Amino acid sequence: MIKRSIQKHIEQVLFQQKAIIIYGARQVGKTTLIQQIAHNYGKQYLYLNCDEPDVKDSLTKKSSTELKRFIGNYSLVLIDEAQRVENIGLTIKLLVDNYPNIQLLVTGSSSFELSNKIVEPLTGRKYEYHLYPFSYEELAGYFTQLELKRILPDLMIMGMYPDVVLNAAQSNTILDEITRSYLYKDILAFQDIRNSDALDKLLKALALQTGNEVSYNELASTCGIDKKTVSHYIQILEKAFIIYRINPFSRNLRNELKKNRKIYFIDNGIRNSLIRNLNPPDLRSDTGHLWKNWLITERIKRNNNNLTGANYYFWRTHTQKEIDFIEEKNGKLYGFEFKWSDSTKWKVPSLFKETYKNSEIKLINRKNFEGLLFD
């Protein structure tokens, strides 16, 4: 088993009279993680799968007394796929407020805002964590350094979903199943999306523009929907942990971009499956964009798994000066430019250095990328 980096942080806050909520897309290993934590707890626990209709009903619109009767004397309760429960926030609130000695470990494959029309505030009653697909750092504890170097192209093309990584021989089939069967499950179940074809077109359009600035007007024209609907769908896709947005960094210069944004996929495999292109890097025209998407996501995973807070941007001017990725942390800027080829030369834009004097900028390629993911 590959141990998840975030597990140790979760175990440190058990039984502090707060619910622990773990978000993440379907099939990233949330169930395995909470069951492993429960196993380490060393006592009997109650596992509730909210995909089961009777479990969902038992947690919906119940009083605190009814909930306690259902849970019984268990001190550790696992609530899996909790977004299935109508107004799950109220259920969690009642249990935390009335039975503080019960530890709730709750998972959601979409944010509760996506699945519930009424969102019960849980301020002060929860710890929240995000579980991504495997990170490169996590795989380093399972594979040798030589093995990692050999499978790097596969990780970049096929992605990092646990089942895909651990079953390489069937990875194509597994990836297709995840993309076709699970990708839209929560979105179509909880949102009033009447035009699923438009959503599919939007995802494919985003996949083809990975690493580039996107225009909502252009996306609307491509998908045959209006700009407002594009914005709404993109927000939903974020809440379902399929994509994420990075905004431009702008602080001092008039000609810095201020409105455009870039959209990346949380997993390269999902992106490639959507456009049905699983060719290796040397047979692709989009390898540079895939490398950028993979590295940015891995850096975000690394920070997330180590509870390191940061703000993320890209930098570009109207005169085409740019830096792929800007990380703002503890009042300092760290910039990264990503190149797939080891021989590609790149020079830090003098305008950025002069304007943001305390920043650190690095060129990242296949020779030095591990420093980005382990430092």
C-alpha cells in the first residue's frame, strides 16, 4: 500500500471534538485512507457508505437523538460519499454539538455546496483536507528512483489515479472507466444541467487549451452556450475536483494581464482520456503543455500534503513577457518556468526581476524537477 502523505496530519487531530472532512474526486483513494486511519485507531469503528440508500436515509433530516440511536456506541464513525446526504452539514453539526466524544471522518467526492441547496455552516466544528490522486512524492516511497524515472512519461500521460498507477497493464481501460463512469456522476446527479453535451464539449475545449489563457467568450462560442453558462459550468467542474483555475499575477505594472485566466486539470490522465489521446510524449504536439500541467499540479499537491499554504498565479504582460507559475508564500514570490527539453534555454524576464526584486525564479526541466516536488 502507498501511504498518503496527508494521513499523518489527519491522525494528529483525531478526537479534538471536531469533524474531519476529506474532499477529493471519486477514485482517488478516500475510502482506503479513512479505513486505514480507522484501522490504526485500533478499536471497532462504524463505516457508513452513503451510496447505500438506507444509510443515506438514516442520516437525512434526523434529530440528534435519532442519529445517536443509529450510530450506537461507536466512538469513530466513517461517513463515506457524504455529499449524497441532503443537507449533510446539519447532520454533522448535530453530531458534533451533541456528541463531542464521537469522531466523524467524513469524505466527499464533491464539495457540499455542489450537492446541497442548503449549506449548514460548520465554522469551528471541522478540519478540512483535500486528497488528490497520488503525488510523485508519495510514489517515491513505493518505487525506486530508477523505477520512477522509467515511469515518468506514463505518469504524465496516464495520470496519477491510484488504480491507474498500480495496475499499469490495464491502465487504459481503467482510465476510460473513471472518465466515462465517474467524472460526471456528482455533477449530473446534483446540478440541473439540461445540456450535458455542452458540458462535454466544454471539458474537451478546456483540455485542448490546457496551459493557455482561456476566453469565456470563445468557449461559449465553441460550445454553443452563453458566457454566463460557461462560467457556471467551470465553477461546478472546480467543485467536483476535475479542474482548477490560475489567475494572472498583477500588482505594479500597467501592461500586466489582469483578467485572463488559465485552467488546468487535476489529473493529466483524465485530460488525455477526454480527447482520446494517450500517445507517449515523443508522439505528441502538446507535450510541453502536459509537462506544465503535471508539474504545477504536483507542486500544488506537495504544498497541500504538507499543509503549506500558498497563492498561485501565472505572470504575463501584453508584450508577451511571461512566467508559467508564480507561488506567493509568506510574503515572497517564487517563479517557475517549465520546459520539457533539457536543452531549452530561457532567461528570466528582466522586467519581472526589476519590478519584484525579492523574488526567486527557476527554470524547471527533466533534470531538476524533483527539487520542485521534494524541497
